[in-house]
Amino acid sequence: MAGIVRRLETDLGGEAELFAGERIEVAETGGPVRFYFVDREPLLFERGGVLFPTLRGAMARPFRARRITVDMGAVPYVVNGADIMRPGIVAISDDVLADRPALVVEERHGKPLAVCIARLDAGAMRAETGGKVCKNIHHVGDEIWELEL
């Protein structure tokens, strides 16, 4: 269990402790995604060696790290799996790093919409004026979101 929390510290810092629990179980899918159940809840997932909270995990145990906030016009696209375009972004936390996961939230209430892999560090992303800046790897309504036990 401590090993999982240590792995999360890379992307969540001290907030990784939010995902500690009495029991962590791993579920292999036979596909590219592995799930980590913390106290029987699918709060974490791993894809391509990247471990990060699922959207349900981000809602159940809110954290402030690695956030990209999009405007309300971007919401329907993001929740349908679109990659994150620079014009739709209104805020980027300073800890967003290239090739690492980030949580995409909407601007009105800060609700999680997607997990993405940033293509640029926060500063470089802010300097961009257009184009795709993050790859969407998990969004509301996808197979990870719909996981039921």
C-alpha cells in the first residue's frame, strides 16, 4: 500500500496520502488499464505506466494538484473524449508537467471532467495560443467511468 502512495507522490505530492486506505486491491483488465481499489472503491487507475486518480477518485477524495481548468464552452467536447485545446483553457496550475497526468476541471464549480497527459509544462502551455496541449485519457462517460462492480 505504501508503494502505491509513494508512486502517487510524483504527481500529487503530499496529497497522495488522500488515497491511502486500509486495503488496496489491483484489478487487471487484460487491456491497457489496471485499476486500484482503495477500500473497495476504484479510486486509481494505471495506463501506460502512469498512475493517477480516476475521476471518481478525484471526486471522492478531492485534491488541488495538477489542474487544468477549461471554460464552459469546452465542457461538452472534453466529456466526449476530445483532447484539450489551448483556447478553451482558462487556468493552469504551476505544477503541470509535460508527459505527466493532470486533472481537467470546469471553471464554474471545479468539477472533474477528464484526466489528460500534458504535452507541455505549465509555463509553455500558458504561452501557447492554439492547438492541442493535452491528450485526454479518461473522461466522464468512458469505460473507466462506467466501471461497476
